[in-house]
Amino acid sequence: MRTVVLYLILMLLGVPVAIAKGEVKAACKDDAARLCKDVKPGGGRIAACLKEHEADLSQGCKDAIAAKKAAIGKARDLCAPDAERFCKGVRPGRGRIAACLKGHESELSPECKGALEGLKK
């Protein structure tokens, strides 16, 4: 269930694994330009490239990724009951659980809503 919720959160954000809009993208912009200049953006390729070069990332980028991962973990924990409640019969993958939760957005717990809003920054 934790994996499902993690993917759900990432799908709601519209991001591949560690690279998100906002702080992480800004903090890792120079690293992406330096380490992944020949990588075509899209499909999570930049995120994969940065992951391959994890040891070479700037401290600011590493810190931003760590903070985003912590926020995702918190959101995963806070949204797990909502995903279980509203999307129990939904088969994971291809954004189906994200779509399910989005369809129940007005019914989500305040904790889950708050955690997801915090991830969009």
C-alpha cells in the first residue's frame, strides 16, 4: 500500500520520482545543465540522469531532494487511509489511484489534502 500511495503522490504532482516542480527543480537546475546537458527532457530522463550522478550533485540539490522525499513520506503516511478508503478496488498503475483520489478530492481528509498541497510547492 505504501508503494501505491507513493506513486499516487508522484502522479498527482505529475513528476518522475525525485525531481519535482518548485524547490527541487530550481535547486537542481544547474546540476541538470552540468550533468545532463545531452539528455532530452521528458519521460523522467532528467530525473534518471540526476539519480545516476547522485554523488556529483551539489549540496543544495541533495538537500532539496532529501526535503522533498521527507515530504513525500509524510504525505504517503497521511494519505494512506484515504487511498485505502476510496480506492481499495482500484488497480495500481498508470495513474489510476491518483485519478481515484483526485475524484474524491473534496472528501479527502484535511491531513491528506494539506500534505498533498505541500508537495505541489
